Amino acid sequence: MSDDNQLLLAGDIGGTKTALAIFSAEAGPRRPLVRASFPSGDYTSLEAIVQTFLADKNVRMARASIGVAGPVIEGRVQVTNLPWVVDAQSLGQVLGAPVHLLNDLESIALAIPFLEPTDLETLNVGQPELRGPLAVVAPGTGLGEAFLLWDGARYQPHATEGGHTDFGPTNQEQLELLSYLLPRFGHVSYERVCAGIGLPNIYAYLKDSGRFAEPDWLREQLASAHDQTPIIVQAALDNTAPICAETLDMFVSILGSEAGNLAVKVLATGGVYLGGGIPPRILPKLKGPAFMQSFTHKGRFSDLVSRIPVHVILHPEAALLGAACHALEPQQR
């Protein structure tokens, strides 16, 4: 490896998995020297994962930038979908180097200026405004949202917790979905219907509505699954179960609507980027008419929204790339 003084740790911590990698200034943010992925739920803390990752490596980090799924407040994060509290000071003591915590959507946002054309799939070419605001909507285990603003020299990312805002139905079926979920959760956020943890909620609504039969083979698979979402998505894409196809269709429409909501709120004339683990897996559905119809269905602002570019981030580790970019250029942040 390179001189230890030039080694940097970057991480992407999500509810399902934790990715860690070592980078050097010489190799840059797109070429990790070593990386590993860990099932987050198998560990009691991020410190435990970092210690495992570094146990067989005789290296010393200069600093670390870690993206975490949750709001960062004074260097601490209560991870949204894990029973962890990540503390920059505590982690820095384990690592022996200063640690900067980022919201995971801030990490993805940091990566956007560094993405290459092959890292993107365009859903709407639009008419991008030079240096206009950018928006990021990322359905993975949860639903993350962020935006970027040009400061005169570069794009600066701003994290939000927009995925936890109130779900706003746009048609009768979505109203019935909301009515079904309200007694179960009390508060129904977009994350409850527009993320990996939300797909089974849509599925349950459709099943309990009596409009769709649940095949025996599907019932058995779902009953034994730790995570039902991949099963529902694959059955929808393979068109082997109408209930799954309808689940994914509703998901895509809701995602389009919420992506359009964020585009309007930050006036994202530079473009909207769909990140997270789900969009690349459902590209055939996103390329269909439903997503853009929902995205642009904004009343008097429909024409403006139709001119906003929309891209799917295909880079499999955009959040890790963004964290690495942050670690490599701390003096410019």
C-alpha cells in the first residue's frame, strides 16, 4: 500500500450492509486499494465492523469520512434502521484518526459531480440549467433525499430527512393505501411506501384488499424470507405474480410523484438523480410511462417539471465514492 500518512478510510453505512474501503490520494476516489462489505445487522456497532475490517491490515489512516443512514447532529447519528449510535469521537479513538460523519444522502450527493456518463441511465433528457440546483432521491432500505446548490465554485450537498415527510396520495388507490396503513403506523411517511421497507406494505394492502390472489409458492417464499422485498421485486419483473406486478407499479408511481415533489421544492433545474439500491434493479419499470407521468403531474408546474432531467445512478457504490471524495478533499469543504 501507499505511505500510511496518505491512506484514507471511507464508509457507507446502511440498514442492510456496511461498506468500508481504503483510498489513497495517488489512486483517487474511483480506485479503492481494498474494500469489504459487512451485513450491518450482524454487528453491535460500527466500531466493531471497523476493527474487523482493519484487524489484518498493518496500516494507519490519516482521516476518515463515513456516510451514515440517519441525521448527523454534532458528530453523532442514531442510525435510522439499525439499533446503533455512531459517534465521530468514539470512532476516531478506535481508528486513531479524525472522523467526519456524513448523512448517507450527503455522500451520494458528493459523488454526483464525479460520476461519468456510464454511471448514469437517463430517463428524461430535459433542458438542464447550467449550475442549477440538483436533487437526489434514493430508495434503498429506507428513503433518502438530498439536494446540491452551486456556491460559485462547486456544488455543495445538503442532506434532508425528506423521506420521513407525510405520504401524499395522488389517486383513489393511493388514498386507500394510506387508509390501510394509518391504523398500523399512526404516521405514514414516504419511506413506508417508497423504500425497501415499504414495498411489503404495499403488497400487504393489495393482498388484504382481496383484489389479488397470493399464489401458494409466493406465500411460502415470503413466509420464510428475512427480507421480502427482493422476492416481490423479482416476481414483478418476471411477471410471475400479478400482485407483485401491481405492487411494483404502485411503488414506481409513488416514487415518481415524490421525486417530482423534491424537484419542485428545490427547483432542481439542473436535474434529479435517483440513487439507492432499488432504481437500478427496476430500470425496465422506470423506463415505462408511469414514472415520468407521476413525476410531471404537478398542475400548473407540470411544464416546468417536464424540462427537468432525470437520471438513475448506476454506480453500485455512489455513497462510498462520495465519502471518498470528501476524505480526499477535506480542505475544500
